Amino acid sequence: MDFFFVITAICCIAICVQ
């Protein structure tokens, strides 16, 4: 669960940067 949350956060940041 925690790992999935981290992955989601990284994805969000990646989209924001893009």
C-alpha cells in the first residue's frame, strides 16, 4: 500500500514536470 502511494506521488510529479 505504502509503495503504491509512493509510485502515485512520483507519477504525479513526473506529469507536473512534463
